[in-house]
Amino acid sequence: MLNVIFFGGLVLYFISMFLQFAGMVFRKEAWSRIAWFLFLGGFALETVYLIARGVAAHRLPLSNQFEFAAAFSWAIGALLVFCYYKLHIEWMQAVGIAAAFLILSYAALQPREITDLMPALRSSWFGFHIGSAAISYAGFMLAGGVGVRYILISRKNKNDKTLVQMDFFIYRLIALGLLMLTITIVTGAIWAEEAWSSFWTWDPKEVWALITWIIYAVYLHLRINRKRRGEFLAWYAIGAVPVVLFTFIGVNTLIPGLHSYGALETIRHLM
């Protein structure tokens, strides 16, 4: 049943993404409206799936690459829903739906078995540390997506009134992402001291999280102190996304460390 709910949400995301882009290309607003409601259906299924998985596992569903990817996708969806209904921003639909679908598709490629949480991860910091990381990555991912939309629209019409709004919203998303990444790093340091008696071990995940933090801190410096705006910062937001994805995927799969899930599984078997 869990698999049916998961893949049902994934299929709805795909159909929604297809209809959304088709509606943009052929200028069919009705298609875009249908796409949005399909996305909401997919988001609801993903929410039900994560809750049901957490109940089945007797813990927060955030302990491995699959669960984090699903939470990452859900966080993108949650930000998108918030922006649509609270801030009345509709132009984020295309990039947000596509991002949620792509991350959930990556999750679908990962092992989905439910495992017990290893003792080192049983901490009150678990949800704060990993949950804030998922929200942080979602903010950065959406900022890059809005950056793509900014570039495309500015090439057609540099006087488009939505450009100013998009530029500001990229800034807000990155500010949110950096705040949540700061929480991720701080709670991770406290948790590491409890688990491994060291606040910082220069583990690859820690290093790349710090690199990501510095890159986005530079963005805020350029915007706030250097007063940079527009296309340059849109390209900056786009160019920073591969760093986020490498921190999320590359480090866990390519560089062994205490945070890589392969290493955690090895530790699990040794205990």
C-alpha cells in the first residue's frame, strides 16, 4: 500500500508537470489550473506517504537517502503551496512542480525498505538537523528555478514587471535557505559532540555543507552590501544549485564519511 501511495504521488507530479509546461507553451490557462490541482493531489499523497512511513517505522522518516529525498521533495511542495496561497505567487508553479517531481524521481531510484534507527542517530536533534536541511535545500532549489525563469523572461522583455518580483523572491528564498542551513550546521555540531565527542570532524558532508553555506552567504553579501541585482544574481542562484545537489547526492554516494549512508549501514552491522 505504501508503494501505491508513493508512486501515485509521483505519477500525479509527472502529469501535473507535463500539463503545466503544455499550458505555458500553448497558452492554455485551463491546463495550468488542472495541473495545479493534480499537483495538490500528488502533494497530498506524498504527505500521507511520509506520515504512514513514519508511523510504520516509529520514527521521523528522515534516516536514509530515500527518506531524505522524499522529505526534500515534500519541502519543495510545501513552499510552493505556501507561496501560491499565502503570497499569491502563481509564476512559481512550473519551476516548483518540476523540481518536486525531479527530486521525488531520484527518491524512487533509492532502496525503500524501512530500517530501525541506529543508536547514534537516536537523538532529539535528529528532526531539527535533518528537517532544517530539507527545507534549506528546497529553498535553494526553488531559488535556482526562479533564476531560470528570470533569465528566460528577461531575454524576451527586460521591462517585464514580474522581473523585480522574481529578483526579490530569489533573495527571500536564499535567505530562508541560508537560515535553515545555519540551523542544520549548528544542530549538527551539537549532535556530533554528543555522538562523537567532537563539534567538527571535517567529515566530507560537513565540509560541503560549509562550502554551500559560504556560497550562499556570498550571494547575500553581493545583494545587501554590494547592491547587486537582476540577471547576475539570477545566474548566481542557478550556478549554486549544482553545489547543493552535490552536497545532497554526490557526497553521500561518492565520498565515504560519517554522513554517507553506506558508512552508516556499515556501522549498523558492526554494532
